Amino acid sequence: MVSHNQSSGPAGPRTPERRGFRHGVSLLPSLFTLANLFCGWACVVYAMRGDLSTAAPFVGFAVILDMLDGRIARMTGTASAFGVQLDSLADLISFGMAPAVLAFQWALNDAGRVGWAVGFLYVTAAALRLARFNIQTHVDKRYFVGLPSPSAAAVPASTVFFFPEGLPAWTAVAVVIIPALLMVSTMKYRSFKSVDLGEKRSYRGLIAMAAVFAAIAARPHEVLITMAYTYMASAFVEATITRMRGARSTPTAS
């Protein structure tokens, strides 16, 4: 008779090999998060060196890695409270500090103390946005409340990438302060986290993603800045459309 301690069935204890594999899988999302953090650090380093054309794309790389770590954690069933906290700390660097330093080195410095204050306002807004996101419960997963910090960071980063030579100081102030205020607003932005790549007809989504990648490869400066500003404006467009539809459906008094 085989003892329970020697059982290798599904209900039996995990072997060292299975435990090791599980541990390796659980580390995978954190590795993507650390890569996200590295991109934020690299952006700061290159920005301080004055190499803005190299610094700005690192914010875009961080955005991609930020999307991947959460999806991988959900797909592998390895989401954890530790991962959530690590992700928020990495996001504060990559989507808070890095874009602020990048914008300051780019043009905010020309605005004097105002530029210095606007950069700090951006970092503060990113911290508040992430803190609010972490404590939100019972939310509609189809929407984000406020502009997500990765999307907010994409606005100054894509602008620097498109205009590496700089813009007038007060234009740069607007480029930074508008996404900062939207991060702590109550505007609703569409979330794409609910997109299921496992659907039978997901090839349509893959074709769309391939088209986006091809467009970025062909015209990176134009496509990236268009995507960043379009998403930032999308909440206003959707709110306007919703109001117009509501006004049409409201019966008028006879």
C-alpha cells in the first residue's frame, strides 16, 4: 500500500520540482515590474545627461512592461499584495519622477520657479493617482477614474520625443500640468484590461495590434504623439457623446 506522503496524484504534496516551477512563475511578473523600474531610471539618467531623444522612449518601454506584468500575473494566477505594492512603487518612478525630470530638462527649466513647481506638481499628482487606484473598491473595470499614470506620462514623453529641440516654456508647462490635473480628476477613461486575448476571434485584435506596431515602426514620432493625445482627449469626447445622447433621449415637455 502506498502511503499518503508518497502519493504523486493531484491531491498529493507538491514535489520540489513543482514547487520550484511555481516559484519561478511567481517571480515572472515581478521581473517585468523591475524592468519597468529600470526604464524609469534609464529615462532619468539620459535626461540628466541631456540626451532627451534617448530618454523619452524609455517611458514608452515602461508603459508596455507595465501592461505586461499585470496581465502575466493574472494569466499565471500569481497576483499578490507584494506585486501590487512593487508595481505602484515602480510606476511612481517610471510615470511620475521620470517624466517630470525629462520635461524639466527639456523646457520646464526655462520657466524658472514655475517650471520647478509644475514638475513637482506632476510627481505629486502621479503619487495621488496611484494611491487612489490602490484603495479603490467596487469600481467599474471598464473604466479608469482619472487619467492613468502611464497614459499621463506618455503625453510629455511623446511630446519630448516629437520636439526634442524644445518648446516655449509656457507651452511646456501646459504639456505637463494638463495630464497632471487629469490624473487626479474624476474623468472616466476606457480601460482595455478586460480585452480577452483568448477569445476565438482574437485574431482581429492581433491584426489591429500588428497594424499599430507597423505604424509605430514606420512613423514613430507622429504615431506615438497622436496616440498619447488622442487617449487623453478620449474621456472628453466620450462624455460629450454621452450627454448628447442623453439630451436626445429625454422627452420634451408638451
